[in-house]
Amino acid sequence: MSVELIIIIAVLLLIVILFNSLIAKRNAVNNAFAGIDAYLKKRYDLIPNLVAAVQKYMEHERGLLNEITELRSRAISGNISDSERVELDNKISRALGAINIAVENYPDLKANTNFLQLQASLNEVEEQLSAARRAYNAAVNSYNNAVQMFPTNLVAMIMGFKARPFFEASEAERQNVNVKNLFNS
Amino acid sequence: MKTIEEFKNFFDNVLHIDLNMLEHKRQQTVKLIFKNILIYLGIIIALVFVGLFVNKIIYGDFFNEQEYNIPLIVAIVFSISTIILLFQKNGKVIQEFIYNFKKVIIEKIVKFINENLNYSPTEYIPPEQFIKSDIFRDRLYKYYGDDLVSGVVDKTEIKFSEIHAWKIVESGEDKRKKQPIFDGIFFIADFHKNFNGKYFILPDFAQKRFGGLGKFFQKMSFSRGKLIELENPDFEREFVVYGSDQIEARYLLSSSMMERILKLKQGKFPYLFISLVDSCLYIALPFKKKLFEPSVFRSNNDYKKTEEFFSLINDTVSIVEELNLNTRIWTKE
């Protein structure tokens, strides 16, 4: 076997390995994104139960409850863009936070085991959601490093792989929650 | 969690009296040990004399080089048995003193730290649970322990004890050597979140020593699951995390949990091996010396020494607060 042939085979092999590692990383990103989705769905499922549990008690927060119900139905309707989806989810997060704070004014509600269970489930989903976002960012970080670093960047360039954006907290989430505004909205 | 000042008060008002009483017992124990030695020494001397005299009667000499000197051999065999008996008897006397000391002093310290905790000087974490934690994967050859503390701290069930675990290492042909796997405190707590996978938070020797290359080998090691790279760089420098699921790992190791574990390592426990298995948190805290052991030949009526006992138990119990395990706002109660 000639030396040239060996070199060609070695280079091809290297390209295959680099390509596969890129694909694996891209799949990890998609997988992590699906993870976020799964927990978002779990959260959507909890919202109707939450609304049903609290509406008997929360007379003054009708607007807030209507808003969250409407946000949920828009989010699950399906025909929305990714950015709209993120925006909706941020709004749902804020509305859920507001309900959690409002509960403090209703001692009867705080003693209701059904509600407490729901609240625990919601806390859990929120924490899982945050974990899924962190996992997504870690996967994106690893993928972006591969896309931008030598030698995988050459393969990425040929295949048209682009760096992905990180999941960042929205401007509204970064600011301190203004409870008064939330109830007025 | 109790403070050192509170403990000092407790020592002055309660433990001090018990320690005085135990000091008296200790002196009696030492006397008994020496009394036993004298008695058994007497028996040995008598045995040897009898052997020599019987020898003389039979062979005409205390020691006859041409004969087997059977009476003398019998006397020596009995003497050796007597020495073994002496060791056993004194061992028992010492054990009894240590047991009494622990039952009084260590138990009071444990109850002082938290009323709901129980203490048993002779029990320990069973080997099944040590194996279940999966922190140390060597096959156990010898396993023992003592000083089991167990109970519920606020909402969290905990137990811990001193553990010594050994394995056998084959070195060369037909050569087998006993080697320690773990010596120290083994701690188990009910974790405050539900989870399905298995997770390991281990000291990061590879990355510390070999940097990027170490990380590469960590990625290649699949025996404990996937390598989980977390976003806290200080945490990443100290620990390597493996586990079954990337998302669940981050659910368990929230940003605040990472900070808390890091604080624990930088503070009271510089060596930490953690695993999360089957809804439980397992922590192995290696220590070189034997823990919670009173001396027999020296006075134990000493504040510093008692404070050491207290601090170690208190620090271990306070892991529950340090890791915030009592916050039960999730579906697990």
C-alpha cells in the first residue's frame, strides 16, 4: 500500500470521527431542548388544576387567573414561533410567581392539602425546568466550542453547522419582580 | 445546631460530673488490669516452677538435654494459654469500660445536639448500605464499625457511624495483601427531592493533576454514567460529577446545592465522596484516626477531648442544615 493511500485513509477517518462528534454534540443540544419542552408541557398540565384549586379563594386576583389560563391555551395551541413561545413561557413563569405570592394573603388556601400538593408539584417543575435549561446551555456550550474550535470548525464550516444561542433569562426575569404591577396587569 | 459556648455550659453543668464518676471507674479499671496481670503472672511462674520440679523428679535434673522434658513443655503450653486468657480478660475489662464511657458521655452529647437522635456504641451502618451507595466499588473483604447515630433531624432522617472497610489486593504470585478501602464516617440522609438515576460527586483528582487531559479521561470513563459538566467553575475544580441523566443531575445539583457542597468541603470536611442513590444521599468522610474512643490509661476528664467528640458529631449532624435538606417544598415530604 502506498504512503499516499495511507494518508488519504487516515485523513478520511479523521474527518469521519470529527463529523460524528459534531453530530453527537448537535443531537445532545436537540435532546436537551426536548428536555425543556417536556417540563414545559408538564407545567401546562398543572395550570388548570392550580386555577381550579385557587379560584374559590382568590376573589381579588380573577384577572391574574384569567391571564394565566389564556397564556396557557395560547402556548399549547401549537402554531406559534419559538421566540413567541419563550415570551409566553416567561409570562407564565411571572404569573405563577405572582400567584405564589398572593397565596400568602389566604390562610385557608395555605392550609388546603390539595393546593399544597399542587404547589409542591409546581415548585418541582420549576426546578426541573431550570435544570433542563442549564443542561441545554451546557450542551450548547460543548457544541459551540466544537463549531468554533480547530479542527472541528473546518468540518462544521463544510457542513454548514452554526453556533446556537444560549438560553438566557429574559430582561423581565432579570429585573426584580414588581408584585403590584403583576396584579394590575 | 449547637454552638461551642452552649457545649461549654453543658460540659460544666452536666458532663463534668459524669466524667468525674467515670474517672473513678477508669482508675478501678486500670487497677483491675494490673491485678489481673499480677495474678496471671503468678500463675505462669508457678506453672514453670511446677514443670521444672516435675522434670527434676522424673529426669533427675531441671532440664535434661537428652530427654523431651515433657513436664516443662506442658508447663510452657499452659503458660502460653494463660497469657492468651490474660489478654482476653483484660480486653473484656477495657471493652466494658469503653462501652460504659460511650453509653454515658457520647450518648449524652448526641442527645444534647438533638433530642431526636439515638446512639448505639456497638451498632453501625450495615455493609449492604455501604455497597448500595456505590461510592467504593472494591469487593469487601472485611467490614466493621461502631458508634451508630440515627434519627430524624427536623424533617430529614439521617444515620451515620464509623466504618472500616478492607479489600484484598493480589500482588504477584500467590501474594494477597489486605488494603483499606475506607476508614471514617459514613453518613446517610433522606434526600429532599425525588429522583430515579444514580449520581456521584467525587473529588476531582484527575483534572486537578492533569488539567485538560484529566478531563478527557474523565469523559472516557463510563463506568459511573455520563460525565456531567456543571457551570460553577469552583465546584468543577474540586469535584467531578457522573450520573445517569444530565437534566436530573442539574435538578439535584442546583446552583445553591453546589455552593453548599463546596462550602462543606472548604470548611469542615476537606475530603468528601458523595453519591445520590435511590432517594438517599450518601457521604463518605474519611478520617485516619479512630473516632470517639476514650483512653483507659489516661484521664478523659478533659474539656478539649470532649469538645472534639462533640464537634465531630455536631458537624456531621449539621450537614442536614448545611445542605438545606429540611426544605421540603417539592413533592417529596
